[in-house]
Amino acid sequence: MDQKIIHPVDILQELIAILTTRIDAVSKLIMPPEEEKAQVIVKQSERFINELVEELSNYGDAVQATAERDNQYQNSWKQVLRTVAGMPPDESEKIFYSLEQSLKSIYNELLDEENQLPPSIYKLISRQSNGILN
């Protein structure tokens, strides 16, 4: 059985990219009267990104110019983006919450790799995972 090697920089950068996409998704998929909920999600994503960037700063030269964007969340969003224009609000909200489940799954998969993660990253991911709005 092949064991996937997890690099902390890759994890941090991928989560930053996913959360940036989450901000785009909420702005395109959550319509009024749910705008207040959308603002809460955007603020949460921005806070999570700031925490991840702070952790990423500990890795200096290992930081890469681009982050991985070939994951379950990003691929789902790319598919949705093609059809979002003119989508009924109830359908777009349903899609957003399916993306949220995908985000939660990504965090849970990372948490399953506790023995490969530095303790500071595991603690950060665990806290963020618990904070994701369901």
C-alpha cells in the first residue's frame, strides 16, 4: 500500500486556495435574503485564510508560487461555475451547501493524517474544521 507523503506547505497553500474559492462561491451562489449568512461565511473564510498564511510564513523558502487546484472542492466549483448564471436561488444554495460538505470532507481527510502533520498544522486544521458552518 502506497502511503501518500504530505507536505505542510502544500496543505496550507491548497487550503488557502480552497477558501479563496469558497469566498467566490458564496458570493455567486447565496442570494438575498441569505446575504447575512453569506457575509458570515466570507468573514470566516478570510479569518481562516489569515491563520493559514500566518502558519505558512513559518516555511519561508518552501512556499510555492501557485497552489494545487486539482481537488474535489475546486473541481466541483469549476463545474458549477459553467452553469451558475440564471440558476434559481434554491438550486444555487443547495449547490453551495454541497460544496460546504466537500470542504468539510477535505478537512476530515487531512485530520485522518494526524501522524504526518506537524502538531501546529493539525491543531489549526482541527479548529477550522470544527468552525465550518453546516
